[in-house]
Amino acid sequence: MKKPSPLFTTLAAIVAIAAAAFTFRDQVPAVQKQASEWGIPINLPDWFKPSTQFGARRGDSNKPVRVGVLMKNEGLKPKYPVVIVPGFVTSGLQLWQGHNCSASFYRRRIWGSLEMGRTALRDLDCWLTHMRLDPKTGEDPEGIKLRALEGLEAIEWFMPGYAVWAKMTEGLSDIGYDPNMLETETFDWRLAVPKMQQRDKWFTRLKLRIENLRQLNEKKVAVLSHSWGDNVFRNFLVWVEGEVDGWTEKHVHTYVNIGGPTLGVPKSMSTYLSGETRDTAELGAIGNMLSNQVVPSHKRTWLFRTWGAGIGMLPNGGPRIWGNATWAPDDTDEMREHNHTFGAFMIENQLNKTMLAEKEAIRSPLWRAIFPWRHTAASLTDRVVKNHDIDAAMELVLANAGHDFRQHVKQWGAVHADPESRQCHVDAEKYFFDPLKCPLPKAPSLSLFCLYGIGVPTERSYYYNHRGTANATEGDPTNSHELWWIDVDAKEHDKNSTLEDGVRKCDGDATVPLISSGTLCRKHWRHKTLNPSGFRVVSREYPNKGKPGQRYEGTSKDAVSADHVGILSNEALIEDVLRIVSGHGDELQDDILSDIDKIVANIPLEQT
Amino acid sequence: MFRRLRTTSDRDTSESGTESGSVTPKGTAVSQGLEESQRQSSLGIQGEQPSSSNAPNTSQAPRRDGTSVDAGVQTLLSGDYVPAKRKRKRRRNACGCCFNKWTASFVAMAAIIYASRQPLTRMQDRVVDTISPIVPEWATNVVPEWASNSTELQRKLGIDIQMPSLFSEDDGSKRRPGRVLYEEGLRPKHPVIVVPGFVTSGLVLWEGKPCALRFFRERIWGSMTMTHSFVRNTLCWLEHMALDEKTGADPPGVKLRAAEGLEAVDYFMPGYHVWAKLIEALADVGYDSNMLVGETYDWRLAVPVLQQRDGYFTRLKNRIEVMHELHGEKVMVISHSWGDNVFRNFMVWASTFDREWVEQHVAVYSQIAGPTLGVPKSISSFLSGETRDTAELGFVAALLSDSMMPRNKRVSLFRTWGAGIGMLPSGGPGFWGNTTWAPDDTPEMRQQGTSYGPMLTEFKVSKEDALQAERHHSSLSEFIMHYLDKRATPADKDRVTHRHDIDSAMKILLADGDANFKEHVRNWAAVHVDSRSCKCDGHPEEYYFSPLNCPLPHAPSLHMFCMYGVGLPTERSYQYLNFQHPKTLVGTSEGRRERQAEVLWKINSESNEVNGTLDHGIRLSDGDGTVPLLSLGALCRKHWRHDKLNPSGIRLVSREYVHEVTTQFGFRGSGKSADHVDILSHDGVLSDIIRQATGHAADVHDEIHSDLDDIVAQISLHAD
């Protein structure tokens, strides 16, 4: 036998050493300690550390002690049973019936798992068809049934590593909650609120669940809602008061509204007009998936326009809240100096054929390669620009989104654009309620907490390109994306400009602007008109100290994030929630850090 | 890599000139190519490198690169074949050596990877967690299947419910019963509520000791996590699975709660379906989660504690009322296994508050494989921690084998589980037989003079053996093996010291247990040992009800179905070795306490009958593999059809399904298995359930395949 080659020897030695080291890795800390005593620092990669280190992956963060454990040591104990009402898109949907192409998906999460991404990539049309609702009825299309997954597991992790309610439930269980006192009523978040009752009897379900929890624990419940769950739950309150007078007073002790878009989100407008979703915090990873590269924008409008829930999120309150073409209540001083305003909700840039050609040429990579300095639309100075306020913008959306959509907005939206805008109907199986018209229930002992994040730039108004057409009336909903698209070239050269790639951004939590999350809580719900029994309302704001988007790492960095979904992992918020549900809500006062007081001062109390 | 190695070895064995001729240029080509490139590179750096230093590298180069893909191209470039022959020779030898060593090192590496697959998959989890946004498919498959044992990842990815193809029975060729019936026009009518059974649903850790930190809010039972946690730290796992000895509820600092919803009951583990097929069948005719719900519970708890700790009865009642209110139809309840006993207890409880409640809310009650009179297996579990091939646990049984978990640990774990106590055989000798006779004895057995009646047949163990056992007490099983090797004399009747009927067996069990256990048996079991037991007064938070004392509720329009499998050998009675000195059996408690850590009973697994029903010390009867026919069928067929236990005349239907083995792998059946758990995917059961749920309950009639009628004929109606 010849001598083995040096190469082989080396390799074998490496393998042997690695194997030995891996086998004895449990001894590594001791060795490290010894080495450091001798003054030799040893740094090892994470994966190499002893097996117990892997245990730290989940369930505990880099911080030695979780906020829940701290609270437990402080002596907090479960007091009120908790019902969680989750938000938009962040909970799982399960396929119960589908077409052939989705056979492998039967009873699995078609929404809310990694596999969803994969399958969507594999057969996009199939996936979209299943995610869609019937455009006419807003319910299940023929032969397809999606239902919400049940239980806490459906809302805790949206995807591996993407915590939604997980940290919150962890905190709650740390102080002693268990499924006997902690439940969730999930819903199919695509549905318009009236449809939730019509198809799934969701209001009845929630009512009975709360009653049962109250009966089992002999305590009124605390309801936690997130995002769209707030609108849903307030609609439920209106409905339930119509069913049983004084129900809320009897069954609900505290209502905690986390990041609720009480007046809607501007983002819904761009979504419905051109299918463009940008910087979608609540979608996270899915935002990428639904981006232009994967799902063409006409498919997106085709999908989104069937989702009644989105209609409920159209900005509500009209120009008095969202501003007119020259002014908005939440304009910053700096913007006023520069004559910019959030009030011009949609700035339309009409393009004729030649301008279009030029614009497209500018955007082409070749052009940019040749004239790198001319990649802004500087040459388009002679453009026709129209400023639309919220009402006019709404009219544009309605004109472009098709007849069905217009019908649905009338019933399922709380928007102010329609002259037929309703008063407060009690027919919850037909209508969505306008929070500016429907007062909160009469429940003097209820406390309402509005907890929301601030300090993240949030979409507020848009610069749109519009290719002019002959008939400006009811547009064909299938090609509106060809007529309208966000003007990503729109830029300002100020240092602190609020305009970014065609979208003007204001303070907020990256999804819901401050004006929507804060106004009602700070002003309107503290007055007799909308809060007749005068129960306690508390606004608490959480500044964003972490960087948005870091939540994927699942480390303590997300403990300070205040973006729309990340806020559920925010330790300050978790601490407050734990205090509230353990009966110390009285000790929590308003905590205002933003300009919300200046903003609400500009908004009249009475809405006409 | 391997392909390359094989070609080199082929070359080694072949001596033919043509072969070597075809090989040589390639080898040369590579070396030439390398020389060429090195020459070029040295040119590139202006000859800073002395050319002589290239020489040794060149000779090694071919070995490193083997047959390069570029070989063909390189051949054209090089014309010099002469030095190649020398090189070839060296190369061949070296590579021969390479082949062995390489293979060895690969095997070693594979072994290392396999051994360390746990950390590996956790690494993978980490990786996936970090790069979770849009992970390309390959990224989640970094670690090959065989090296991956993490289902945490799979669960989070949502892949877990898909079973590995080996275990998949749905080849698409079979018509699903749900689809057939859908085409027949059956549509959902009654909302369906599922009450799952013993051990087959998931338990989630809500509060734990530091050793279980990693498993916080994960399924410590009913997922691969369970295996993980178990293997990692058995004692820790046991500590968390056990209930408080005294209260039968949570021990201090540990909280396990049932996983919620249908997800908790459809698959026990990836690939091991429990309710999945039934849910699928109901979905095929149009059910969805609005009309089909599962009300899970912590199956370890005694029925009274279910209400005490979790308010389960209140929950179930509310749930049924909600479904009734939502859909305006009375509900159908499907229970499996132990879920039957739970639900019947619930009905007694609900009826005490409102006599008409069941009548008003429940249209159909279908119990599948319900152990109405308990299971003999519970005795052996409590006495010696032994369960033979437990059908409920399936391959998990292997996990609970002696090597993984000492029997005394198992016994003390099982004894804390109140549900097991509820499964102790009830009905006494009238049902289970006396020392010489039992109602379900087969004619052959009567001829042979054997009987199921003696629940426990006690074998003599000499004093010396017992002493030896104590000497070997560190490894009892070792000693037993030793002992059995010495005297493998099966069924030696002379060595039988006692035959115990069911009552006497219960006394032995109680004598073996401590005060807590006795108290619990009194309150949580329906056994026939105590006058205080078998109450029927609507206090489920205190007592478990005996089916023989508590009549079915007042519900004249209710349809009640007993559906169960037959044709599988099922544990019925036991032959035991008693290591305790016979004198101390009922003797002082001191001796017992001293040896409490030791299990003094062991199934005499050497005892067999060639043509009989005795198998390794266990006498087997007809049944579904877990519950004997007697317990499955007797009440349904006889007692519940009489006024005494069914005063309102509920319609009773017994349906038996004969077990058939048809799958290639004999694994989990393919709609034909009637095993205790597999029956939930039996085609006949699926069709019948759908008919019942869609309002055709009246069309489903009795179907008896076993000797049940002969058996019940021998059981007195008023067994006391």
C-alpha cells in the first residue's frame, strides 16, 4: 500500500477534527473559559456551540428574561379571560374544497405558510383563483371553500420566523394564562364584515365564545384586537347591542385595540386603483411575492377587488379628516412652508402619447445606461397635473374598479364619497358601519385602550400617472392598471421630503397613518356624541426604535419595533397588555409622543 | 463523486490495452491542461514563481481533478503521451487507495451527519428562520430527507400533514366514499362535533420546568417534538407528562393543555392519521369548519377532573349549543374510543341540569370503538407498565419500550393518568367471567378447559428467584431474561398459584397502589370494588359514572350508533409472574414501601399455547386490537336496548366492521383496517358516518359479524 496522498491526509484530518470537535462540543464552554483565562479568546460560529444553545432558537430571545417572566415576578396574575380578534392577512386560511389543481392543498394552509409561497410560484393562476372571492356576492366562488384556521396556532406564526401573536401569547402564558382563559376567534379576513356574519355567523360565534368564557371564568373578558380586527370588533359591538341591549357592559371589561385602522388606510386606494402595494408591512414576505415580478398588477386588482375587507379599509371621513387639495390636518410645518400637503390625496399626472413614450424611454435600462443623469422625469415639465382630494380620488377608484365594486363600497365601506352614505344601520348582515356616525356602545365600566406604533413612514398620498382615454366615465376594471400607475419618478429634492418614489409618507406604523390610528381615540371617542356613556379611553403610542423588517430574525431587536405587525412583539406593548389583562389597566394613562394633539386640533368634532 | 470513483476502479481491474489507451489521453490531458494553465498563470505574474515548484503539484493534479469535463478539449491541446504512462501508473495506485479511503471517509461523514442530524436540522431551522422570506425550494431541502428528523421545521412549513409516500394509501385509483356519496346527492345536515379519544390528540406545553424550555408552546405529545423531547431527556419528558399524584390535575409548575381544533386530532404524527380521513370524507360531501368542529380535551385527566380543571363539560355543552343555534339543526356527535365514555358522562351531567337537553340538541350520537366496559389492558398497564403492541400508540410503542423507559417509571406515570383509571374493566364477574368461565369463551376454549375468566393467572416464583431478583434489582429485565432462559417451560400448570377473576385482580391492583391510587379508583373508575363507586347523580366533578348504573339520557328521538372493528386479537386476560413473596402480598406496607421503586409483577411472556388463545402470557380474544369485543359490543347489543338503561327508547344500532389486511406494507390499512384507530379511516365507517350526518341515520341498521349474540346471551341483563 502506497502512502496516502497529502491531500487525503489533510482532508481526513479535518474531518476527524471536525467530528471530534462536534462530538465534544458540549465541553466547548469549559475550554473557552479556560482559554479566556489564559488570555486566548476563542470565537466559534453559532452552529458549533453546544446543543443547549440550539434550544435558544425559539421560546426565549437573546434577552435573558422575557417580559412575561418579569411581569410574573412582579406578581401579575391572570384576571380577565382574553379573547383575541386577529387582523387582516396575518392569520391562516385553510382549503376545504377546491379545483383539481389544488388537490395537494386540501385542508392545508393555502394562506399563512411557506408552502403557500412555493405553490403560488408553481401555479400562480390556481392559487389566485382559490384566494379570490366571488366578485358579485363576495362569498365563496363555485366549488371553492376557504375557511379560517382555528385556534391560537392559526395566528401565532404567519410563517416560520414571522411572529404575529406569538410573543403576546408567550407573555400571556408566562403570567399564567392557558387555553382555558385565552382564546381566539379567527375569521376569514377576506370577507366584508357583513359577509362574515352571513356566511360564517361569525358575530354569533364571537358572542357565544365571549359569553362562554365569561361563564367559565366568572369574569368579564378582555378583548385584544389587531389591525382590521378592530373595525371588525367595533362592528360586532354595534351588532350585539342591537341584539341584546347592554351586552357589552355585561360581558366585556376591557377592549384593547392594537394598531386599528379606525379611519381606514390610504394604501387600500392604490391597491384598488392600480393593484400596487408598496412597502406592505402587514404582508411582509408576501409583499414580495405579490410584487410586480410575480403577480402582474392586473391579476392583483382582479384578486383584491373581490376582498370585501379591503373595501372596509378605504379611507373614511372625507376631506375634513384627510384634507382637501391644499391642506390636511396632519401636514407638518415644514410641508406647509414648502406648500406641500397630504391633502392632495392623489396627484394625477396626465400623459399623452408622446409623453408616455418619453417616459417609458426614460425608464428603460438602455436609456439609463446612456443618460444616467436623465433618469428623472425632469423633461416632463409641461405635464398636466390635477390634485384630487380624498373624495375625488375615491370617485376615480370607483370609476375604474367596475360596477360590482361600486355596489360593494356602498354596503361594505364606511367611506364618505358616496352621497348615499348611510347613517348608523343596525342591519349588520348588510352594512359596514361608519365609526364617525355609529357611537360606541353604552358601557360605562368598559375601558378602551388604543395602542399603536409611531415613527415609521407610512403611505399617505400618491402621485399617479394616467394615460388619458376618450371616455372618462365607468372604466373597464380589467385594464385600469394600464391607465393608472404610481409615478415612481416623482421626487422632491428637499432633504426632509416626505415624498418618496411617488408616495408621500407621513407618521404612522408603516401601514396605518397616525391620523387613522390616533384621531378617534384621542378626540372623537372622548366626547358624548360617539361615546355616550363616557367610558374611559386611553391612547398609548409606541415609538419605533428598532428597524422595520428586522422582525424576521426573531431576536430581541423586534422587541422594540413599532411597525404594524411588529408591534405585537414590542415588549413595551406586551407589558402594557399584560398589565391591562391582569387588572392593572387603571394605572395606565395616556402616553402621547407624536403630533396627534396638533392634528386632532385641526379636525372638527362633528362630521356632517 | 461516486461515479468517478467507480470508473477509476473499473480501470484498475481492467488490463486491456484498448481500455488504457482510451484512458491515458484523458489523464494526460488533465495534467497537461493544468501544466498549461499554470504555465499561463506564471506567465501572467511575470515569472515570479520558480517553475520548478510546479512539478510536484503537477503530479498530484490528476488525482485531485479526476476526469475533467474539459478532458476532450484538453486532449486536442496536448500531444505528449509519453510521460503520461508513468503518471498513469502512479495515479492508478493512488486512486485505488483513494477509492477505499474516500469511501471510508464518506461513510464516516455520512455517519457523522446522521448521528448529528438533530443539531443539523436545528441548524436548518435556523437558516430557514433567518431567510424565511421566499425560500426557494432547494433551501428547505438543504439537509436530505434521511438525515432530517425535524418536524418542527415541517410543521412550521405546513408540510407535516402530508405523509411520506411510503405510508400513503391514497393512490388516486380508489374512489373516496365521500365523493361517491356526494354524487349520490348527500349534503350536510347536522353540524358535527368530534370528541377524540385517548392518547390520539395533541398536548401543548403551556408552562414547564427549565429542562423543557425549548418545548414551550409546542406539542409535547402528538408530534415529532414529542420524540425529540423524549429522546433528549426522558426524565424531563416524564415529569411533564405526569399529573399530580394527589389531585390528578397539573403538578406544580407544569401545565399541559389540549391542542385545539381539528388540527389537534387529524394527524397524531406526520403520516399517522387519526381523524384525517373522516374529516376528508365529511368535507367531500360539503362540510367545512363552520359545521365540523373538534372539542379536544386533555385525555390524561379523569372525567371528573376534566370538568374541575378545564370546565370541559361546560365547554362542550356551549359548543353544541352554539352549533345548534348557528345552523338551526340538532348536532351529531362522533366520539372515538375513550371519547365515548367522556361523552356519555357528559350526557348524564347535561341531563341533570335539563332533562330534555340531549333530546333538544343532539340528533345522532355515533361512538366509534368505545370501550364501554373498559379495557383489560389498563390493568396490566397499572400493574406492570406493560402494554402489548398497543394499537393506540402504534410505532410510538417502541418508544415506550423497556430500554427507553424503565417499567417502574411507566407504572408511576400511568397511575397518575385518571383517564386510564376510568378504563379499568367495569361490570365485574358477570361480564368478565369468574375463575373458570367467561361469557366470551370460545367453544374451542371450553373444550380445552381454558377461559378468559381468570383475569390474572398468577405464577409461582421461588424464594431464591425473588432474592436473586432483588440482587439484580438494578436491572430487573436482565434478571427476568436470565430467569426465563433457565426455565422456558410454557404453561406449566403446576406453577400456577392463583387464578384471579376480575374482582380479585382489582384487589391486587389496589393493594399494589398507594392511598392516592385507591382513592382515585374509587372516584374515577366504574369498577366493581366499592359500594361508593358507580354513583349516578350528576356530579361529574366528583365521580365517574358507571354505564351499568347510569341509564342513557332521556332522548327518544336520538339515534345512537356503536361502530367498531372485529377480527383482531385483543388483550383479554394475563398470566403474571409475581416476584413478591407470596406471604407479603397482603402483608405489611413497609416491605412494599421499601420496594416501591420496583415493579413486582411481570407478564409471563414465555407462556404460550400452540393452538390456543394464549400468546406470550396474554390471552387474546376477538376485538379491535385494543378493546375486546365484550366491552365494545355487549352494552350496545343488549343492555342499552332494554328499559333499565335506556328508559326513553333511544334507537340503538350496532355496526361491526371486519378487519381486513390489504395493503402491501400492512401499514395503517387502506380503508379496510378495522383496528382501534385505523377504523376511523375504514371505508364502511366513513360511508356510515356520512349517511348519519346527512340525515339518513334511520337507513343505517345493525350489522353483526362476530359471535356477539352468543356472548351477550350469557350475560345477565341485570348484572350487578
